[in-house]
Amino acid sequence: MTRARETSENARQAKAWVNFTGTGTVTRNAWFNVTSVTDHDTGDYSVNFETAFSSADDYVACVTASCQNGTNAIPTVHQFGVTTASTGGLFRFRISEGNSYATYRDSDNIYVIVFGE
């Protein structure tokens, strides 16, 4: 199915975003349209939206993460091995070492921004 290209000013605005601490007890530092962040396991998180999208196909999320203190590894964000898929109500992702998807890691600061319908 081909979707129409949205050209309104509203389409250019973030629909949700969050800045959170991903080590120890996960803590939201600043957010918009995010009710909570779930820490499933080391490097495995879900961002839960206050106002859900129709489906996971109705948004795109961009994630960046800082290196954990004491490491030089570049964090890699992916959905490889995630057992519960993203939905309209949440975006789930993992963070790994840059050289190994199998080595999951927590990151000091994680930033997620979401655009969609």
C-alpha cells in the first residue's frame, strides 16, 4: 500500500521524544508524549507512548546513545532478537556493542525521537 506524502506543518513535528538514563534504575530526564520507559534486560528497552499511533507502521523512531562510562565501544541500536515487537503503543529496541549484536549493553544516556501520523 502506498501512502500519501504528508506535507503539512504538523507532519514535521516530533510526536514523541524522551531523554533517559539507561543504567541502574531507568530514569526519564525529559520527555513528551512518553508515559514510561521499560527496562526489560541489559540494553533492552521499550518507550511507551501516552498517545498511541495506529500501528508500528505509522511512525519512525531515531535513537542515539552515549557510551557507558569506562568503555570505548560505540553503541549500536537495533531490533535484532527482540521477542516482543514494537506496536502503535510502544517502540522496543536493543543497544549492543558496536562489534557484536550479541553483547547487549546499557548506556548512560539514551535519546529517542519519534515522527509519525
